[in-house]
Amino acid sequence: MNKSFVEMVIEGPELYVRGYLRGWVDARGERAEVIFSDEIGINDDDIVQKVKEALHLSRHYEHLLADAETAELVAEAIAGEQYEKLNLHSNRPIERGEFTYEFQVYNREHGELVQRTFDELPEGIVLEKHNMKLKENPDAKGVEMYSPAHDYELKGAGKASGPIGKIIWLHKALASFDQVDAGEITLIFA
């Protein structure tokens, strides 16, 4: 079963919002977790807001993701805050997430791990324009790393799309490899 997630945009001082909401949610939810967009590579590109923040013409906006149950805790925390005025700027249900990826791996062990990650995708994740090519050249065995010749090379690229919780998992898994470039996650709203 897929959890439903929402993106919440909270207006207030950055460090205060993060500390206050994490503390509130941790104290009240057994498995509740708030995920701030910049911590996992989510594209929250609102250029007008960024310019206003840079010029100190507005307060800071924090983008966070939460499952529906945790979102209720966050809304309760904002409503009950007495020391610093926080505003819930928006609360939008997320339909899915997507990101592009590209990789070029020259280490057999890492390559097998990357292949296994794609082979064992959670249900609901769809790969678009996914290509993966394995090239092995036993004659290049022992050649230095910066040489154009490698005994093992796994190359590929594509785009992953699916339920946001599973997309976040895949993004983290792929980003854990130095040779994989996992682009920012784009949220698609319901």
C-alpha cells in the first residue's frame, strides 16, 4: 500500500521552523517524520520567492514532505505555536515524483550494485527511456583508472517516476553511488 504524501510550505525563520516541527512531530508520532525538500534533493524552484528572500523582502519559506497523518501533526504544531508566528502557506497532495539519472561505473562491484538496484525496484516505479549498457574488455585489466580503456564499464541513463515515498528511496539509493548522477526530484501534484 502506498502512503499518500503532501508538500507543505511553511512561512517562518528557517532554523526555528525545522527545529520546532521536528521536535513537535517526534514527541507525538511513533513513526512520524518530516522531510525537508533540500535534504533529499527535491526541486522547489520558486524563483520569485528566492529573490524576495535574498533581498530580505519576505520571510523564509520551508518546503517539507509528510505523509497525511504527519501532515495533521504539523498543522496542529503550527496552529499551537505561541512564540514565533508560523504560517501554513500551502498544503498540496502529491501524486508522484520523478527524476532523471545518469551513470558511468568502472568498478564491477559497484556496477553490480547499481544493476541490482534497478532489477529490484519497488512496485509502482516506472523507468522511462532507461538504457543500461555493459561493456567488458578483459585486455584492459590492470590499466590505470584514468585511462580511456577499462576492463569493466556500465553506462546508462533514464528517468524514474512513481509514488513519492518509493521515488525518495530510489533517489537515495542511486545517489549513494559516486558514479551515479541522480537529478533533483520533481513533484507532480494531484
